[in-house]
Amino acid sequence: MLHTAGWFTLEPIDEDKVHGVKFGVRPQLPQDLCPKEYGVALHRIDNARPLVSGEEIKLETHNPQTHPLPDTRLLELQWMLNRVLALRGAAEPEDLEDESDVDSDEGLEYFARPVL
């Protein structure tokens, strides 16, 4: 869920029986890297260390025929889409409401004249 939501990226760096990917974190990722509501954690299973941006990860398979790795073209596409998603997210304001700015019709008579 975090990957498809664009919270982190997996940039393909090589392909073969072993895929190398580079882990990248968006700046807006919550401090809690193990959000319970998602049931996932962003850490290495072999040593329980948190994954950090730029870390290389190896995706391996014992049998490419029965347990194929993801197509590197799909990994590349997902990586590019997550980067676009990150750009979209960078433009999201946290709060646009300003209580001190009261709507007013003052001065509109100069701009909004009825057409006869």
C-alpha cells in the first residue's frame, strides 16, 4: 500500500536472475516507519534495521520460470509514476483556510457588471 501510494520508490538498477533496486523515501513519509494501520514495516528483515533512502535491495528468485521477478520495465514505470506522484504531492497545501480572510463583495461592482 505504501508503494502504490507513492510513499517510497524502488528504482531499478540492474536485471537478471537477481534484480537490484534502489530504495527511495519521499520527504513526507511519516516518522513512524511501521504504521500499524497498514500492517507493514519499512525495515530489513535480515537485520531489522530501517530502510534508508538510497539503500540498494536485491530481489532474488530461485526459479525464474515458476517464481519470476517483476518485469524491469514495470519497475521502471512504477518508479517514474511514483516520482510524478511525489511532484503532485509536493503541491498539496496542508491547510488553505485562513480565518483572517473574510469573503467580501466590496469592489466587485467594478468588475461584475451585468450584460444588457
